[in-house]
Amino acid sequence: MKIRLASDIQTDSIVDGTGIRAVVWTQGCSHNCSGCHNPSTHDFNGGDEVDIEDVKERLSELEAQDGVTFSGGDPFFQPEACAELAKYIHGLGMNVWCYTGFLFEDLLKASNKKRAIREFLDNIDILVDGPFIISKKSYSAKFRGSTNQRIIDVKKSLEEGYVIEALQDEEEQDYNFGRYREKVFI
């Protein structure tokens, strides 16, 4: 299996989720959000096509990383490869974050037709969903580019049947998972 990547795996990121993280930058996105900070990742023919086994080998060599984040482009345009990598990452003992311009609810609906989408969701711990909206851009919205984007505890949301956001504890500067912010039934 192949995956199209925008660049090599980035390590030691502190802005793409909690802790110190590696980032898998996928290539391909049709959201075309105005003001996107990664427009070079939009072209579905850009980047490099890489064998997934080579990516797994690189991930297995990571040191001192708390987790891996999928970003891009939009990883959900390559759900089969991303699902396989996310499973592998969990097997390495790391957590998985993913950024997408799709809404969680729309991904669930799409997963009824494309099983790989659900398989990928099942292997994501935290999903930052929604398009970047330039009028809602915020430098204080931690781990998000715009305030409309949600930081979703995927496992809890799937268990409970509605979106459960992982809320930041301002004093501890950490995330408490499972706190209910808004009940949007899925």
C-alpha cells in the first residue's frame, strides 16, 4: 500500500497536539480554505508517493515522541493508508491526533459508504475537525487555527453517540478528556 506525503515525517512538534509529537503530512486536499497555512499540500498529485512499510519503519525509529499527528492536506482523502498507520502507531504505544477540514458528523455519515473512514476514526484519539475559517482565526485557540474547529475525544464520542470535546484546563495547560461541552448527536 502507498501513501502520498507532502514531506518527510516531522519530529519534535509542540504545536500539533499535546506533548512532543511527530507529524505525518499527507498530500491532497480539496477544502481550499482561504488563508490555509499549508496550500502546497492541496495538489493531489504533489508530494511523494511512499510505501507504507517505509513510513512504519520511520515511525518505529522515533524516540522521545508522545504521539503522532496526521495533518496535511487532509488525511481523510487517504483513509486506508492512514488507518493502517494509526493502528501501527497505537501498537508502538503512542497516541494519535488528526486534523481534518471535514466535520466529525460528516465523516461518520461517509463511513457508512467507505469503511476505511470509520476504521481511521476508530484509531484516532483526538480529532481537530472543521475547516479553517479566516474570519474566526485566533492565535489563542490552542491547537486550532480558527475558533470554529473542535478538539474531539473520538473514542468517547463514538461510545456516547454525540460529540464530546476535550476541554483544556487553563490552569494545568493540559486536556481533560471526557468532559462534556456540547451534545451534538451523531
